[in-house]
Amino acid sequence: MTPTTEADFILGVGSSAVDDIIYIDDPEPADGKVRVAGRLTQVGGNTAAALITAARMGAHCKYFASLGDDPASARVKEDLASEDVDVSSVVYDPQARPVLSTIIVSRAGRTRTVYFDDAHPHGALTPVPSSVLGTASLMLVDGRGLGGCVPAARQARAGGIPVVADIEGRDDNARRLLTVADHAIMPLDTARELTGATDPAEAVQHLVAAHAAVVIVTSGEEGSHYALHGDGGVYHQPAYPVTPTDTTGCGDVFVGAYSAALADGKEPLECIRTATVMAAMAARRRGLRPGLASPAELRHALEQLADPIRRVKVS
């Protein structure tokens, strides 16, 4: 595809994955046999899925990571290119591979179990060249390959480019990523691990006081909590109601939609509302891309998002 030349683009620095998803109607047993109700293979991973979402929303996107010459690496580049994500800056590394995942989605148990193989080097393994950073309007990082992500985020912030960090995990990597994030987005279990707080509002308050300018903690069907540094309040955004079919990648969709809205000049409140709707609607169908809302669907859903963000009391 033609490399991104626009003066405003989202640079995604981080992981990709090839997901084999198996759908079953019955709860997954500890032992035994279960009939498969459906299956598909898709490109996902934190940054790759976020960039696909942002591109669908009209953002110009570029991907930076290391990939090899194996079929899974080729699949990632082909799929991202088909979604108009610029892959011309992907670094060739014969040892690198995307994360390989097998995901079991149970309709009866409403569960999703991810078995992932990240034994090969993956994500951003090298620093981002200045020529790649170029005139990016926003950088998105996910912490896979911190040798590339953290220096890239520092370089971006030094140049006045905001950094959105998709933070997962319970180790020092998550803490390191927090130190370079302007907008930190994480699931509730990560926030609890980082702060020791069980209440999401309390966790958000602690994190925004110590780290990023904006902290968002997502809790699936319970919506999300967020705070702005210096504002003094914590706010709650209820989830957009849908009947979920497959929640694989919904967190990545949230990050991608938030990033696209932010790059478009919207304020955090509107970015969160947009991300809330996009993430929920992505769960409507099997697979990441079939459920992504069209611009018309997004506009209509935002009009129907009845519950506004409200300030909550922190105990």
C-alpha cells in the first residue's frame, strides 16, 4: 500500500496477533468433548486491533513493530494493509512473530478463554526512527516490546505528541508504561494490581494523581471510570447496552476509538463516549471487524447513549 504521507496520523507501536477463535454452545469442561459451533481466524493484538478500529473511523494510521517472514507475520501485514493501515515501517526480524492465540468463546457460559503463545520476540523491539515518527499527531503504545515502546513514547512526548497507552498486566512493565503515558487506559484488574484498591473510582483517583493526565479504567458491562489530572473528580460512564456475541478485542477497540477521536481533536469526555459505543458494538457479532460500527451507526448510537458521564464519590 502507499505509505502514510498525511501530516496527521496515529502511529501505533506495539503488538499484533493471529487469533484462532473457536465458538462453543456449551460451557467449556475440564475434561471431555464439545461440539464446535463455529470458528474463524483473524488478526488482532492490542495495537493492531486498535489501529484497525481507528482506520475504520477515518484516521490515518501507521504501524511500527518487528515481524518475520513467517505466514502469521505476512497475514498481519496483509490484513492491516487491507484496512488502509500503513505497514511500510514494519521492521524485518527473522526471529520475530506475532502472538499466536487460541480463544474459546462459550455462549452458554458467557466466557472467553485466551490461550496465547508469545514465545517469539514480538511487538516493538527496536527504537522508532525519527523518520517514522515524522509528523504523527498521536502515538499509541501497548507495552509489548518495551525496548521500543518506552523510548518511542518519551521521544513523542518530547516533541509534543500525546501518547495513549494501552496498559495490561501485573508487573513492572505496566508501571513503566504509566510513566510515559498522557492517556492511560487499562482494565480494572490491572488498576487494582497497580494501586491495591478494589474500588475502580479509588484506583482511578490514585493513578491520575501519580501518573498520567487522563486515566481510564474499563470494566466491561459495568462501563468505565475516568479522571483528569488536576480536576479533582472521578467520573463514571455506563456501558452502551448490547447483547454480546463475542467480546474478543473489545478492549482494543475501546483504545483505538478513543485514539481516533482524540486525534480528531475531541475532548476526553467525547472520546470516552465514542470508545464506549464502539467497544460495545464490536461485541455484537463473531469476530472483530464484522461488529465494528459504521459512521452512521456510531452517530445514531451516541444519540441513544442515555446515561451521561457522572461524577462519583470516592470512598
